[in-house]
Amino acid sequence: MRFRSLVLLTIAATLSPVALRTSVPAAYGGPAEIVREYPVPVGSRPHDVAPARDGGVWYTAQGSGDLGHLDPATGRTRHIRLGDRSAPHGVIVGPDGAPWITDGGLNAIVRVDPGTGQVQRFPLPERTGYANLNTATFDGRGVLWFTGQSGIYGRLTPATGRLEVLGAPRGRGPYGIATTPAGIVYFASLAGSYIARVNSDTGAATVIEPPTPGQGARRVWSDSHGRIWVSEWNAGQVGMYDPTTGRWREWRLPGSRPAAYAVYVDDQDKVWLSDFGANALVRFDPERERFDVFTLPSSPASVRQILGRPGEIWGAESGVEKLVVIRRP
């Protein structure tokens, strides 16, 4: 297997008191949502989050080169060092229950055992050069696919350790990546302003053009119907591509200068985005074509990625060293 094991080195846990809890008026006459922030250690600069199976939340501490874990019940955090020169970007929880990390500093995919804290690194081939690794997703076969903004995407087969790097259409730009319920992988190219469907057999990526030129497709997520939702950074829009019809729709976010960064679709098929322009998380209801804006307590929050679990939406507030959650009562 092509990886190296790294002895676990855990930073002393810190007890982080909850910073702020606020209620937000409910949409459509339901109960009010609760917005809550959790501080993380200074210097962490949290980038991405992923709810853990133990009820906690994993986060990439890009500033300190660690994987962090928050216990929301106590506010306590702990960090696991990933290695010298680590600068982790994305984190997801794989089918094995472990956090998998795209680490731009190490130029490697990293797995951390959630029980022992053992770190495994799957380095990209040296000939790849600096990939600027971004985000990862697992397809329907248990293969991990990843993006690199330098102009690559690739796949890792965990069972064998085989890692393959592929050149992206139009070069640099691959950013967000996600999998549909049918196991099909799509990624977005920020610099290329397109999304692409990946053939899991051949590895080929087919470009799909959004209607708005130069929109800056940053991240993607699938709803339960396999429709692909896109955060359009340059255009301040959310886009939706329906593979069954080949048709697109786009909606501009509220406000005078929206900047849609992250996108995530929850278990009720509501679409969530982070808006740097409004310092907010924004919920879009596709059925009503209605937005609800949740202004974040701290500024500039700079939420760069969103993930969730039933009843909870989590984000990493990279600008203020906090994690944030919106909970449905």
C-alpha cells in the first residue's frame, strides 16, 4: 500500500466555551432555528468541517496543520497533528467512518483513524508537482475522488492504495466535488467556470457549461433527485443542473453584493450556501423559490464549506476561528 504511517501526536485538548447562541425567526411559521458558535484554538484557521459519527465534528485546522475535533456537548476541542508542512483543506467522513483529508501542504490524501488517531498519508506522485489539493468525495464503489486547483483531479482506491492523478479540462481550477445518490461524481472548476461529470470507469471528465459565462462555479452538491447544485462565486448565484433533462436554472442570492462560496443540500432537500457578501448562511427552498438569510454573529465569518446531518448545518468560520451550527428544534 502506497502510504506512510505517522505516529499520533495529539495537542492538549482545550475547553472552548460556547461563544454565542441566538434564535433566528423561523421560515414558514415553524419553530425558530438556533445559531450557535464554538471557538477553536487560536491559529487553527478552520477551513472545512465534517460531522463525525460519534456526535462530534471534525474540522481541518489549516493554520496549524492539524485535524481538529469538537465535542458540541462540552465545547472541548482536540487536535491531531498531520505532519510537518501540513496545510489541510478539505475533510469528509468516509464509508469506513474515518475522516479523510485533502492536504495541500503535504500534497497528499490523509486518513485518520477515529479511534486510535493513527495517521496514514497517501502522497501524490512526485511528477504531479504542487496540486493545491482541495476537496474529496467517495463514489458509489468506495473510491475516493479529489480535486486540485492547480489543474488536476484524481482517485484513490483505499483497499489497494492505488492513486491516479488526471489532468482537468482547461487546466487550473478544480475545486468542489460531490457524489449523487446514484454514486456519480461531479466537480466544479472555479477558474474554468464549469462543472464536470466524471466517468468512474475511464476517469474521463465531461464538461457541462452553466448558462452564465464566467460565473465561477466554486462548489457542487447533489440533492436526493441527483440534481447538481452549484455555488457561483463570481455571479453571486446558485445554479441547478438537472442531468435527466440537461437543463439549468439559476437564482441570484439576496442582497446588493452576494458572493456564494459553499453549497450543501440537507436531508429535506433545502439548499444551503455561504454568502461572503452578507456574512451569512443562506437557505434556498427550491419548491417555493425562496431564500432565508441567517446573518452570522461574528464577522467576517468567511464560511468556506458547509456539511450537515439531520437537523444540523455546520460551517467553518475561517475568518474568526470558530465553528458554527444552525439547528432545527
